[in-house]
Amino acid sequence: MVTATTTDDETEQHEESALETARRQLASAAELVDVDEGVIERLNHPDRVQRVSIPLKRDDGTTEVYTGYRAQHDSVRGPFKGGLRYHPGVSEQECIGLSMWMTWKCAVMDLPFGGAKGGIVVDPKDLSEEEKERLTRRFAEELRDVIGPKHDIPAPDMGTGPQEMAWFMDAYSMQEGETTPGVVTGKPPVIGGSFGREGAPGRSVGIIAEQAIDYYGRDIDETTVAVQGFGSVGAYAARYLDDLGATVVAVSDVDGAIFDPTGLDTRDVEDHDERPGMVSGYDAPHSISNDELLELDVDVLIPAAVGNVLTADNADDVQADLIVEGANGPTTSAADAVFDERGIPVLPDILANAGGVTVSYFEWLQDINRRQWSLDRVNEELRTEMLKAWDAVRDQVDERDITWRDATYAVALERVGKAHGARGLWP
């Protein structure tokens, strides 16, 4: 996250919400670019937030009502775009903050999308498969008036995946009277999804890590890597770097971490999504905690699990030379300040894990044109787009001597600001 002006103690006593963080980042970026103050004020607020009640008939015959949200932040560059998450912690404020991040993520990748985010306040582990399907279909119906392939395109997020997107698309299509695959992305390829979508966020983390390693004059064959969170992002990132010759010495899941200073076989370790508990139960030389993994003496640290794991409490103990964010918001503002002072570069989430929304854009294009791309083409196009974004951010770092996070937000805000300036304000 962007360096804060509050003290470490103040930041850690009051953990920033996603919305507070997003607004702080916007304010910091606004100091770096020439954007009209009126545009900045508009960007502090979402265009719209939809709150819906979703009744669900449970398998035992009882009825429960869940709350769902869809926050649409900004559409000046194109349709709203962002995930739908099923999690007990979903809130209106969180969705607004995350939708702002999506605006910046799409802009830094120069995609013709704006930002959105939504979800349902529910623990998906408490639902049967049939209940999840009924909940998803009803959610699609409740949001039908505010989504669409040319207006707002949801995608998977925490607690959802290709199957939920398939149900969502089918429910929307049935009400519209025609198959509309472009209403969501992240679907199974058999119904219009894109090959390579599931692994795209982790692959992009690997690509950005690869570029950063080279930028700082390191040999990837002599680079050690630790990955917190060996799930859908961390596993793909670890395997990408492993294939390039890096030595992945530690990975973790929610139960703990494994450590082998000589290197792990990332293909042999099943990720947490494939087999929960496999990582921490793997036969490795050393078992350590997730906290200990963050403090290993490695060249590259990839926090790819959850947010706010790098804080003022542990930032001084981090021994990595380079941090590449795989999760959304893993670094608090206070920790960011510490890393900046210590000279540890942090490659921000909205650049590093932007492969997901980028391949979602590819999927949207494939759905519009009714023509599916091969996996090789998807990966090739993804690499091209990631390198273009890397070049734009790197140029800002080199020219202005600012942090990678500040440079990333400067690129994104300048693009959004120019679009608002060109379109003007409707009376």
C-alpha cells in the first residue's frame, strides 16, 4: 500500500479498511500527477453501490436471507470489471475499496475497463453444492439490471470459481432469452471461458518477479524464493519461477509452511486448492510457521495468501531483498514505509497480480467474437501486456526516483484522469 503519513503505532492500532487504504492511495498518487481536483474528488466515490437481499431455501427446508453487494467505482474507460466474492467479511465499504483498486489495476494494464467488486456475506463452506447454485442464480437475478457484457462484467474472487460463474452466466442468459457468455469471465472453457484464466494471476506475478530480478542485476538461476500462500496465485507463481531456474525454498498453506534450503519440487507439492493440507503435510526437511516464512533470508518474498501480513510488527524482521505482492493488499502502509526506508523494493499487487483481469479481458474479447484462443496464444498475449505495463511503471521509477507502488498508481491515475478530462462532466 502507499506510504502513509500516520505513525506506525497509529496505523497498526487502527487497521485500515480497504476503502480507507484506497482513498489514501488515491491522495498519494494525486500528488504525483497533474489531474484536476474535481476528478480526484469524483474518484473518491463510487458511481453506484447496489445492495440486495438474497433469499435462499436451504436443503432442510428453512429459508435464510443473505446480503449481497455490487460496487461500481468508475467506468470512464469502459465497462465496470471486478470479482464476486463469497465470504463472511464482505461489506459495502470493502466492496467500494476493492472496486477502486480494480479501476487502478485496469488502468495500469491499459485495459478498456473500469473498476467494480461485489459479493455475498456468506461462508461458502456452510453451503452444500446445491445451495451454492441456488444462491448464485438468485444473486444473478438480483443484479441483472446493473450488469451486462457492455456495462458490468463480474468474475471469480475469494470463495467463487468457474462453476459459480457458469451458474451466474446461465441464470442471466435464461432471463435474457439468449446465451450471453460475455456477462462474466472466469467461466469453464467449454462454455466460453478462456484457457489460462485460472493460472493468470500467478503467472503475472511470476512475470513481474522475473523482470524485477533482472532489473536489479540478479541471475535467476541463483535466486531464492519464498511464497506465502500456495494456492491459485502462489502455486502458479512458484512453478513459473521454478521453471525459469529459481530455487523455491519455502511455500505455505493456511496450516503452516515447509522449508528446504536446497529447493522444493513445486510440481510435486500439490497446491492448497488441489488438496487442502497437502502443503503443510508435505515431507520436507523443515516445517515452519507462516510468520517464520515471511522472515526467511531469501532473495524474493511473494506474499500470496491474504492481506495485511506484512506490518509494522514484522517489517524490520523481513530479510528478503525484494517483495512481489501476489495477494491483494498484503503490505500495510506502515510496513511500506519501513521497506522504503530499508531500501527493499515492493512490486505492488495492482501490477503484479493483474494477469487475472488481463486474461478476463481476453476472455471477453473471445466471447464477443465467438472465437476461442489457444493456451499458447493466451500466455503469449499475457506476457506482452505484462511487459508493456512493466515498461510504463519502470520508466516512472527511473525518471522520478519514486517507489514502485507510487509509480504504478501514477501511471494508472494519469490514464484515468486524462479519460475524465477528455470526456468532461455531464451537466
